[in-house]
Amino acid sequence: MAHKFAVTFEGDHVRSVSSGQKNIKHAAAIWAETVKVCIDCDCYVVLCIFDSRKSLHTIDAFDHAELFGELGIDDHYQIAWVEKNPAAIEATRFVARVLSNRGLPGRVFNSEEEARAWLFE
């Protein structure tokens, strides 16, 4: 499955939907577009819905921290991830842990409902 993504402003949050094979190159494209929409709309509440074909490699988790720094993603952002592929969720959780250990935003949820509840509580 080819990698596809769309980033849209939903009025009270930015929604980033991504599916297919992913690596840090794909992540860079997704996050660059997400940052652009956040800045354009002055909204830093982000809901990411991923359906990854397979898990990211461990090194990609560490590259995410560098990527977030390069793009200016900091604690001003509130980011909730939902990974729909059960086989990829632990890798997504690992990315979030790496980011958290570096003071960067991101939390993983099992469902969109849980993610929305956290974002909008």
C-alpha cells in the first residue's frame, strides 16, 4: 500500500490522517505539512490518525525527536496519536516515549474517542 496522508484544519484542531508504509522520510512530509497548517490556522491542537502498514524502525523514533526540533514542534503543541494497526501501535508508543523523554509533545491512544477526550478535556 502506497503512503498517503492529508492534513486539514477542523475548526478546533488540526487533523492528520496517514496510511500505508512509513519511514522517517514519510514522517517528515506529514509533520512539515502539519506544522504548516498549524501555523496558518494558529491552532496547535493536533489529532493524528495513523494506519501504518508496518511499524517504524526503532531508529526512526530517535529521528522523530530531531525532526520535531527542526520543525519547531515543542510543548506549545498538543498532539494525540491513534494507530489503527495493532501490529504498529507499540512502535508508535515508543516514538511517543522518546519524544516525552526529550520534553516534546505526543501521547498515543487506543481510539479516536480517547484521543479527543484528552485533547478537549
